[in-house]
Amino acid sequence: MWAGVFLASGVIPCAVAAQSASDRAAWDALILSPVGALAPLAHEAGDDDSRQGNVWMRYERWRYDVHDAIHNNTGVTVFQQLPFASSELSITGAYLTLSCAACPSWVSGGASLQSTLWQHGDVDEPSGSVGLRVDVGGAHYRGESQTTAASVASAVVFGVGRPFIAQSHLSAAISPGIGFGRIALFDGIHSGTRPTLGAALAWTHSSGVAVNLSMQRIVIAGGPRQLGVAVGWTRQ
């Protein structure tokens, strides 16, 4: 039943044999969409003074176990502040390649809306915030099969920040959440939900150049932790 998605995404069947069909469907759909394919950014929504970059080049790699192909995800995310409720919209396009020569790639896209529910302090002093992020996305397999995936996820984002050396700023965030994934295979459509957990640390210079290190896990027994890096700058 799951041969199509295992071949398409590089997941090893024996590694997830103990999971239910809905668990596997949710995990695959989420990790193929940008919300799971790229680990999160420590980005403060709706803060004009944060001087954080609003264009980010992102990279992440993972594999399920030592027998799995290496999955390389690259993407671009553009942020745009919205004129209400300390909110920010982001659009992401991503591309997944695998280390095996016979494995076709995936293309994906998604959008996120993050709103700040509570914030204390600003960029020139220690600060804290609580926000809510909602993500939607989808992916398409570029191989012979017509496999597609879609996801919807939400997370609570707890953030802290403080001034750092040389007119720079440190931001950190942790984001527990839950996601719904739906994947269409040759034998039908499968769906389910999985918890998610992400964490990120960003260093931002006053010029707007930023570097972000992050990790993420879509929770499934024996599943991998994804590690990512991103570079951002302020679009003029």
C-alpha cells in the first residue's frame, strides 16, 4: 500500500511499520510540505524595530535512518508585515532532492500567517513574546506517479530576544504544534494528524543580515530530527 510514498519520499518501510496508516500519511504529507520540509525561523511577527531580514534562503537535510537516502531541502521565504494585529504573512517555495540517483525530486509551496498575541520589551532590551502561527502547503512529486501531498498546521510560538554584541540581536523561539497531512497515492487518499515541535536561534545584525539555526521534529516513533540553516536580509 505504501510502496509509492516510500519510493517517492525515501522513507524506509521497516522503520515505520509499527505506525498506523494515518500516522504515516500525516508524517509524509507534513514533511514534504514547507511546514515540515524546512525547520522554523526565529522571526518576530509584526515588529518594525526588529530589523530582521524579510527574505530568507533556507536549507535543511535529514534522513530517516542510516539506510535511508539523504533528503536535501532548499527554499526561499519572503515575509510581509500586515497592517493589523501585529501579524506577518510569509510565502515559501521549496525543492527537495534525494541522494539516490534514481529518486526524482519534489517541488512544494506554502503560506504562513503569524500573529503576536503578547509581547514585552523591544529590540533594545530583553524581550519576550507569545504568538500563533498557521501554515498551509502542498507538494508535487516529479516522478512518473501523480503523487501529491497537502498539509495544514498550527503552532504556538514562544519567543525571547536580547541585544547582542556589535549592534546585533539574538532571537530564540520554540514552537509546539499539531499538523494535519493528506497524501494521494495510487491506491487512494490517506490522511492523519501528528504533533510537531520546532526550535530556532537567530542572530541579526543592525544592517538586516541574519543567520538562523533551527531544528524540527514531526513526532512519530523513530522519526528523525531535522536540522536547518537559513540566511536572511532586508529587502529594500
